[in-house]
Amino acid sequence: MKTHGGQRTGSGRKRTLLNTRRMWVLREQGKSYRQIAEAFDIPTHIVSYYFRFIAPKENNDKGQ
């Protein structure tokens, strides 16, 4: 497939790797987004983004 605009495979910002199972365990234990972020040494906005946008899509894909 030919692309326009100089897109190259592997270019751009790399995704932050998350242990989502552990994030859910911490959240179910009542931990705040800030506490979860500190446990993973990542910014709080990444944890917030995961729970607000990515997690709901993952649950919908599983048919829940």
C-alpha cells in the first residue's frame, strides 16, 4: 500500500507499555490514579486516559 505524507513504519511516539491487569487490581483496591501512576512510574494522565478511553473499548470488544 502506497502512503503519502512521509509516513514510515515504526515512526512516531512509542506506546507506553502498561500492565493493565495490575492496574485493575490496584484500582479495585481503592487506589487513586495518582497512586497507580506512582506504582508504574508513569504520568497520571496516562492512567486516566487508560481508564477513560481504552479500558471501556477493551470491555466492549470482549462482549461485556
